[in-house]
Amino acid sequence: MLKNRIDKLIITILVVVCSTMESIGQFVHHGPQVFAAAIQGSHFLKDSKGKEYVFTVVRGVPARLVGYELEENRMIVNSLLPGTDGAWDMEVSSDNRVYISGNGKMYSYTLGDAEIKDLGVALPGQKVIWDLVAGKDGKIYGGTYPGGQVFEYDPKTGFKDVGNGALKAGEEYVRSIAYDAKNNRIYAGLGSHAAFIELDIASTNKKDLLATQDKDHEFVYDMEFVPGLKGGDRIFAWLNSAKGMETFIYNVSSGKYEQRLPSIEIKSMVRDEKTQKIYYTAANRLYVMDFSTTKPAAKEIAKIEGRGRAGWVDTDGNYKVLTSSHKVFTIDLKTGQVVREIMLDVPKAPISIQSIFWGPDDKVWSAGYLAGNHGTFDPKTGEHVDYPGLHQSEGMNSLGNVIYFGNYTKAEIYSYDVTRPWSTTNGNPKFLGAIKNQDRPFAVLPMPHRDEMLFGTITGYGQLGGAIAHLDVKTEQLESFANVIPNQAITSLIEFDGRVIGGSTIFGGLGAVPVENRGRIFEWDPEEKRIVWMDSIADYWSVSGLFIGPDKGLWGFADGALIKYDVKSRKVVFQREIYSYNGKPSHIWRNGLAVTHPNGLIYFTLSDKLYSYDVEKDELKALRDNASLMVLGKDNKIYFREGTDLWSYTP
């Protein structure tokens, strides 16, 4: 009898628990979705016995330092970099230590150690260290974001600011730096409005040397100081922007610009100390410039594979280069022959999810941040599949069996037919074009009755304005219309009651200073290709995440507020503040994202939290922290990200 009572009690408890779980919803963890073996900051090194090594950072969460002894192609270190997801640069100091940049931090590695050393935050408030360069006596200099500063690291005394604050007022990025040991000067490339600054370390005096013709570029992105060349020391600097890419050569001794070159890979540049020749890679080729001649000109001498991450002239006088292909090529500089080619065993790492979409193949598509690549999760089988090869997708949507990707940078548009195999080499996904002078296509809207896809974009670094682009899916022709909302970017597009309604933000590319005060909600005429009307919502800076609510009305977000907007009367009919900003942020592009569930509730993510909202009861519930992005599946589950990982929620 007692046993029967206990069994009944256990069954009753289980029923109650299961019913409670069903009523409060269930969260399921599906793990990392996007993986990459993308390498960033890299450098060669030689030990006291003449052995050669190469080190590189694998992007991931967290990133990791990997190093290899080259003769045997043997990994000697695989160490996590806590607190950073990548490293834009790596440098070897005069005392042969490896230094690695990070998310405001710097790390060091000494040959023979098993792990890196975390040196901590370089300067207060700095989120990224972009570039590093070696100085005298084991010192390292670095450039930062968002303060636009230059620091010195002395192994004996630590970090200090050597530029007395920002190198140029209003500029957030010191994207590249070089060191002139003879004159104890730093040369720095800035953005997001290009500047080329000479900094005297002793006096902190600064001078902008950028040529007038280059001032409409966004960044002086990479830089290399090459001393001892005939006619004077030179700086090679790479300009990068939506406008285009090119390289200039500046003579430090004469103070003059000497040459213009096409886009080159500065990180691969090295001088042969025995000659007047410098070597670098560009577009899968190795070039030489001989400065012993009157007019040095670039000459191709070899073919390689991938973008050059680090260059080196070895003890035999050969040129070695590590490329993005994970290969190290050794090239005989006399013959131009590749005499050795080795493939490094670079481990894959999970990377942060940048966007999520429910595909026409009934799978959850995830796009990777910065390193790119994509992955799918099949809710029916639990299977994960990798889809490598595309860059960072800001927005995804579909028309029929075709997914359209809006990718960063340069607002490149791709299409992928899910009924055919994924193959970047065979044109599936297929590159359809780029939206001129734009960078981030967050808004992607299918219009099946017009056989069109619409894209709304954020412009490039340091710029204001956005664009709406029309893609004819039959002809695959792309037509764009820039600055349709003056000085504002397009964050959201939706079809509502037969109309195209959009939202905009006063913020442009990173580093741009807004000139408007209020974001807009607007109607776009897809036939006439023009704005029909626009309206602002109170003093909010942005309107984003537009969606159709359970009452069939138009809902969305104005900064941190959930809103409902009546298109006929052009009035806000509901507004609820969810999150308040402490001062104006650097940007608001993609803020809240929401779906209407068949159960009649609105579910949304905002400021890294998942909420539900009952319109009829006016009841708001916070369901989970550290949740962002979202999509509603056909299985009525809500899928969202937590860093690198995909989760689902069953209401």
C-alpha cells in the first residue's frame, strides 16, 4: 500500500512539474553554429640557434595563439587568448618576444612557454588594439579604438599613453602605426576619416601629413616603415574605403609623396637587408621593388595562394610568406620558384553569430561575425552543416528556394539556391553585385509579386546616409538609390497592407558624427523609387525592427521603446519604454527584433534580453538574459543567439 501511494505521489509530482515546464516554456541549447579557421595577426621569428617559427592568431571565442616550428611543420603552442575574439596584429620585439593585440588587451609569448601571458588593458576605455610595432629596448607601441590613442608598453614599467590623448580630435581609430627609431617618431594611420599623423614621442607634437587627394578615404589602414633605402627612409601605407583601395609611398627624409601603387598586402612586406630590394604580396602574387634604381617599379616574380599575413627573408635569402590559405610558401628570390610549400594545421574555432534566418529548406541559418562562413541547424534531425566561403552576412531573406545574403563589407549581394549543392567555386552562392558606396545591408525584403528583393543599407565608415537597392531576381540587375532619407541609414524594411514601410537611423558608418536628431519611419514607393512620406517618433534616434503584431498592426522599435504606429493617421498609438540609453551611443543600427507567435504574444530581443509581451493584458515578461537576434521557425519555436551558440525557446 505504501509503495503504491509513493508511486502515485511521484507520478503526480512529475505531471505537475511537466505541466509547469510547458507553461513557462522550454529553452534548448543547440551549440555553436558557425566555425572558422580564420587567421589574423601573424609573424615569423628565429631563435638563437637559427630555427625558424611562424605564429598566428585564430579568430574565435576565445581566440587562440598557435605557433609552428617550420622545418618539421610542428605545432609548438596552442594557447587561448582570454577576453578577446581575435587579434588584428602581432609583433616581435627587439628582445624576441611575441606580442599580440586584442580587445583592449595585449598579450605576450616567450618561445618555449606553453601559454601566453595576459598583460591586461593597455589604456582605460580602449576596446580594441588595432596595430603594433616594435620600438627600442624591448618596447612595443600600439594604436587603439575608440580613443584614437597610441600607447607604449615597456616590459619594465608597463603601459603609458605617449600621444597625450587622441592623435586627432574626433577620430576614433588608430588603425596602423610605424616606428622611426632614428628620430623616435611614430607614424599613425587614422580613421574613419583618413589621417596620416607624425607623432614626436618626446614632445607629443603631432602633424597631419595626409595628401589632400586622400582626405576622402576612410582609413590609412596598414603601414610599414622601411629604413635605409637609397634616397631616404620610406613609409608604405594602404588606403581603404568604400571609395576604393590604393597604396602610397611617402619619403620620410624629403617629406614628399613619391609613388602610388594598387592595393597591396602591407603585412607581408619585408626588406632584404643585404640589398635595396623590398618584397610584398598582392592578389596571389609576390612583387619586388628595387630602390637602387632611379625609378623603382613593382615587378611580379612569383605566384602564391591567399592574402599575405606575414613576410620574412630567411637565412638562405629566400622569401617566406604565411597566407590566409594557411600555407607557408618559400620562394627562391633569384629564380622566382616556390621551393617549398607547407600547410599549417590550423584548428577551427566557433565564432559569434551575426545574423539568423529560417531558410526555405526549413533549417535555421546562422552567419558568422567578421570571419564570415555560415552554418545550418536542422530542427527535425538536430544535424549541423557548415557552409564556408562567404563573408559576414548582415541580413538574409528568401524568395522561393533562393536565399539572398547582404554582406559586409561593400554591401555585396549573393544568392544561393538551396535545391543545389553549396559551392562558391561553381557559383552557388552567386555574387550578384555590390551596392555602391555602402557597407552593411541589414534590411532585406522579398517582394514576390514584383520578382524583386529590396535591401536597406548602412553606409561606409565615417560617412552618413544609406541606400535602398532593388534587385530584379530574373535579370539579376541591381539598382540603388542613395541618401533617400538625407544623412540617415536604412535599418528596416517591411511590406504592410501593400505598402513598403521602412525605418531609419541618424547614425551612419562607425566614426561618423550624426547631423540629424531624429530617426524616421517612412513609406517607399517601389514603382516610382521614391519616398512617399516620412515621420519621426518623438526624439528617438532610430526606428528599427518593424514587424506585424498579433492585432495585424505595424509594430517596431524606436531606440529602446516598443511602439505601434498607425500608418493611416501617421501617429504612434502605443509606446512602451523597455530600455533607456545612458547618453548617445556610437551607433544604433539593428536594435530590437520581434516576432508574433501563433499563441498571440509578441516575443522580442532587445539589449541582450529575451522578452514576451501580451498586447491584450499589457503584460511584459523578461524571459532570459544574454539573448539577442531571433527568428520564428515553422515549428513555432523561437530561435536566438547567445554569443557563438544557437538556442531555441518553446513557449
